[in-house]
Amino acid sequence: MFAEFGYGVLLVSLIVAIYSGISAVYGAKNKSAAMVESARRAMLLTFPLISIAAATLIYLLVNNHYEVAFVYEVTSRSMPTYLKVTAWWGGQAGSLVFWSWLLAVFTSAVTLRKWDRDIEFLPWVILVSAVTLTFFLGMSVFFENPFTRFWLVGGNVEPSMFAPANATVFTPQDGQGLNPLLRHPGMVIHPPMLYLGFVSYVIPYAFAMAALITGRTDDRWIRITRRWSLWAWLFLSFGLVLGGRWAYDVLGWGGYWGWDPVEIAAFMPWLTGTAFLHSVMIQEKRGLLKQWNMILVILTYALVIFGTFLTRSGVLSSVHAFANSPIGPFFMGFVSLTFITSIALVIWRWPQLQAETEMKSMLSREALFLLNNLLFMSILVVCFWGVIFPLISELFTGSKVTVGPPFYERATAPLFSSLLFLMAIAPLSAWGHSTLETLGKAIWKSAAAALVVTVVLYITYTQNIGALVGFFLVALVLFATLNEFWRGARARQKTQDENFFTSLTRLMGRNRRRYGGYIIHISMALMAIGILGIEIFQKETQGTLAAGEQLDISGYTIQYRELASWNDQGAGVNYTRAIVDVYENGVYLGQLNPRIDYYFDSQQNMTIPGQRSTLRDDLYILLVDWQPVSTIGATFKIYVNPLVNWLWIGSLLFLAGVIFAAWPDQDPAEESARRTVARDNRQTSAAD
Amino acid sequence: MKINKFFLGGAFILAAVVYLIASSTQASAEYFLTVDELKEEGASAVGKSLRLSGAVVGDTIQYDPSTLTLTFEIAHVSGDNKEIEAQGGLAEVLYQAVNDPTRQRVQVVYVGPKPDLLRSEAQAIMTGKLGEDGIFYAEELLLKCPTRYEEAVPEQASNN
């Protein structure tokens, strides 16, 4: 009953989405404002419709309706209600509905804006959204239906939407439940964050296509979607960081990123999105790179669809194949079709997308931004190559050859280092023209300070060349960027008669995007510290200890005290927890409790590390095994992960920076005044 | 002249990236083999950096906590995805592999904490080297339990 209702609503949503797209095109072709308005309202209608379908699905999930195949697959009776709700995006069928729902939310929001000046964009924005929505709803309705039920037909159970002849509904006693490894707060919000990022990128893409179709190829589409792409970037970044944190907390190997194809699939749109974020600024300020921006936004959209497919479909679970899901070919078809159409549009409008000025100086801000784009693209190529290499090698040599994390680390390390270097010098260069001399003048103090830091580190901390180069670059970025804050605030203080902090806050408030960007640069440098720390200086040891015995690592002493094991029947879990005392150079620091949880229903262990986290390093203790009645007590694996906390601190600062940059300006009048000034500046092509 | 300058810069970066990719590929490429393929290679596979996959045979799992040494056997599973699909999906193929005594098997040794996902009929994907004793010494051990999100018909079905 509920299942039929939910399916019916999904079907109606699909029809409404198709209608919306068709009437938008019809309205635009025949200059019928009424038809476009009808399309807009149809688009608005998809939001309540899909919400109802989603609510139905959540109702089924929460109320143990195991006759529904999706509910059976992703929930079980022992799961708490909030996990049953979040199971909505815990499997493929549900997450496709989730995707559609988010898209309906965003499209509704965007069609509700004031369109006065941009009314010619409206039908095409609706069309692009409607096509995307139709695709995802179509996948749900025809191939990955979350409302499919089990039927008992002649002694066999068959999944089907509608009752086969002579069938009765089959309701299993309990569901399979969510893998315990995924029952972690980070993992609960990691997929929706990624999806928020993925789906938000549809909006800039839709406006870009509208600009191409209407021929209004100035930077209007970029200005309208600037905040959208920032938020999209924020969610995508946050999703990636959460995934890393989850891996660090749960997977028990003291790592955070494994260059798994699925991770890379989510990372690739981030790379193009980051490049896009930078290169649109060149178009806004200098009228350059218009064609390139179009290509970037198209690539991002294609990678988003591709990423959705790879991250949720499980196609990569068998490691080297791309097509064992029924929806695989449709996704590939959809990505190819939209990609080819979009590129054809770009080629068609190529002459209108010519640059307004010419790039002159190799060291100008725009040239350095272009270099930044090339570096991001290079990392993208490395990632893409790594993912498809097994397929290529099999095609040409007949044997499957794969590349693992060492490939990515080796190939991207110089590229990331170059990006750090650019991050330090690009903000100091001028638009239009810079010379080595002006750049040198701006950077030499920061470079000298960074060199001092590096020498100090060489004497006191490490002689590893790679690490020292990394730390030098990090210090360079930090000094150069902080100096920008200092310089800007001092300059303002001189003219405005304010104290330093008033000047600094006002300066930042008036130039949100610039200073938000600088905060993000600082956060990247901090994250780089964490990555250098764990990649280069991670230490590990292991041992089996009897009660009272000790183990030493990097100045820490770990003493095993005791172990307890008990059942929690309600939650269906057995807990085994060790108590260890931690000393540093003889000083007692406290207790840690590494744990192993055993889930009865899925017969699976979950290893929870005992962690002690400081700015200098993380002590990370895993309980590996135990023998309750023997004198040999328990086995531990211990990691010391230096500096890794800076990775998480950097991530938090990063979020703050993006939110700062994307936050709506308080005074719209001031904002538009500033825009006019910016445009005048460009016309006179004065250096910033 | 100006165009040349940018063109040269771009070409330089392109060359650098091509070099990076090519050299890194060469340095870290691993042959991906199934158990049958490994047996076929025989002694010529000894010492090479390899990636090996197969189905974990539950009865053979042994763990020595004092040395953190894990040993188990894996049974041959086809590396071809279409074949796996034709035989009823990964979970089914893994089940058959483990319960078929005629399948070729390889012994694996891995030193480290016992992974949570290690169980019978899990798919093991390992990087490491084949020793002269015919044992595969894994440096990295990745386990995949067939995804729960695939079309999963309740087990009660067969009892009814």
C-alpha cells in the first residue's frame, strides 16, 4: 500500500519533470512567457512530490517494512531510529532518490530567485535541470526502484514492484542491516555532504549552458552562480574531509586517504571545481579564459555524474571493471550524451567566447592563475590515468596492470608542491603585469623567514629532504599570506584612523572573497603539515603484553592494565575493552581504552582505537587480539602519527574560510556599487 | 613572440606531467593476477611486485597474536567481471570458490592486525610478493565483502 503510493508519486514526479523540460523549450522557442511560467511551476512542483516519495520511503524504513527489498537490505531491527532514517542514502536505490530530491530542492530555490534581468536564461536553466532530474528519476522508476517488494511465488521469493500472478507478499523477520563499519557519525553525514556538493554543481552548469544557448556569453552566468559554486565546493570538500576522518577513526590503520578508485571518483570533480573557482576570477577581472571556464564547468558536471555512479553503485567493488550494475551503461550513456552536447555548444559559441584582452606577462596574476589551473588539470589527469590504467593495459598488453597509492603519491607530490609555491606567490602578483623584481620584492621577507624556520627544523626535528622542502613551502605560504593580512590592514589603518583590529575586520568584511580565499590558503598549508607528518614520520610498533607489561614508542610508554568483555544484548554487540596507561618520559598522561566491538547480526568486528591527540602527535592504539585466561594478555598495535591533528585543524579553518567567502554580503547597495567599480576598472584595464 | 613564450611554458608543463605519469607508472605498476594466473606464471612470478585476488577460505584462517602473523588460503576466482555476472554475482562466485575443493589455492602470509572484514568468502585483494616457497607474502590486504546493496533475496526463501 505505502510502497505503491511511493512508487506512484515517483512516477508522477518523473512525468512532471519531463513536462517541465518540454514546456520550457517550447516556451523559449515560441517566445511564450506563459509556457515558461508553466515549466517553472512544474519544476517547483517536483520538490513537494519527491519529498512525499522520500517521506514514504523513510516511513517504510523506520517501521521495519522488510517486505520492501531496499528496507530489507539497509536496515535491521537492532538499528536505532536515526540510523534507519539515514539508511535512506545507505544504498543505491535510496541514494538515487536522495539525489533527485536534492536537485529538486536546489532547482526550486533557483527558480524562485528574481529573474528580471536574466529572464532569457530561465527556460534553459529549467531545461538542463529537468533533463538531469528526468534521468535520475527515470533510473529510480525503471531500474533501481526503492519500493520493490518481495513476493512468494510457488515457494520462491522474487523481488518485484507489482504482485506477480498467484503471489503473496513475503516479509522477512529482520533486515540485513547496515554494515557496522558504516555506523559512524562521520559516515552518516559523509554521503549527503558529497551529494550536496555534487548536486550544487548542476546549477552553475545549467547557467553555463543557458549562457551558451542564448548567446549571452559575458560573465553574467558566472556572477549569478558564484555563490552556488562556492557552496558546492564547500560541501564537496567537507564530504571528502569527513570521509578521511571516518577512515582514520574506523578503519584502524592510522590512515585517512587510500587512493581508492571510489575516493578518486569523488576527488576528481573537486579538482575541476577548484580550478573553476580560480579561473572564473580571471574572466571576471580580465575577460580572459571564457572558453576554458565553460569547459571546466562541463567537465565538473560530467565528473559529478560519473562520481555519483562510482561512489554508490558498487561497480568498483570488484576492483577492475566498470559495468556490473544494470544502470552502468545508462550512466555512461547519459554522461557521454550531455558531455558531447555541451562541448558542441561551446564549439558553436567559440567565436563569442574570445578573450577581451591578451595575456602579456608570464608573472601576471592571470598567468599564475592559468598555471594553477594547469596544475589542477595535471592532477586530474594523473588520477584519471590511475583509475583507467588497468583497462588500458589490458587492452594493449593483455594483462591487467594496476597502480596503487605509490603511483599517486609519486606523481602528485611535485604537483601539490608546485601548487603550494603558487599559493604563496600568486596573491602577491599584479593583474596585467608583474616582473621578477616586483614579485621578489614582495616575497623576499617571507622567503627569508621560511628559510629560517626550515633551518631550525633541520637542526631540531628532521633531516629528511622531502619533509624540509614541504615545510619550507608551507612556511612560505603562511608567512606570505599572513603578511597580506598585515599589509592590507596597515594600509587601511593609515588612511582610516582606526585601530589595527577594526581595520583588519573591516578590510576582510569588505573583501570577503579575497580574504576568505586567503584563509583557505592558510588552511591548506596547515593541512599540508598534517599530511607531511603522517606520511613521512609515522611510527608503529606492536606487541603482546601481559598485565603490567610495557611497550615503548617515540617517547611514549604504554602499560597494559586489564581487559573486560561484556554483551549488550539490546544493541546486539559484544564489547571487549582494554585499559592501558600512557606515560610520556615517565610522566603519567592518562588512560586509553582501545576496543573491539563484535556485532552479532552481521558477525563482524569493529576495531575502535584508543586515541590521544595533541598538536604534536596522535598516539593511536589498536587492540588486536586477546586471550582471557592466559598469562599473555592482549596484543596491541600502536601508531604514533606526528602532526596529523593539523590536518583536521586545517579542515575546520578551511570550512570557516569558505563560509566567510560565501556568506551573503550585508549591504546589497554597497555590493553593486563595488561591482560597478570593478567593471570600470576592467574597462580601463588598470592593474589591481 | 608572446605566444611562443606561453606555448613553451605550456609544452614544458605538459612534458613534465607526461614524464611524471610515465615514470610513476613504471615504478609502481603491479601485475594483477588471479590464483590460476599466478600458478601459471610459476617461478617466474617470484620476487615481482604483484596484486593478487581470490576468495578467503574460512577454515584456513590462522592468527598468531604474539607475532601478529596471519595466514590463510585463497581460492581462485575469475578476474573477468562478465564471467562473474554470468555465474550469479560476486557473492555467489565467492561462495562457490570456497566450497569447491578442486579450485587452485594459494597460501597467504600477512603480518599486522587482523582485519575486521576478514572472514570466509570475503574477496581478498593483496599486494605483495610471491616467495620461493610458493607462499604469497602480502604487504597490503584489502577485503571486500560482496556489497549488500545488490539484489539480495532473503535466505529464508529456500526453507519455504
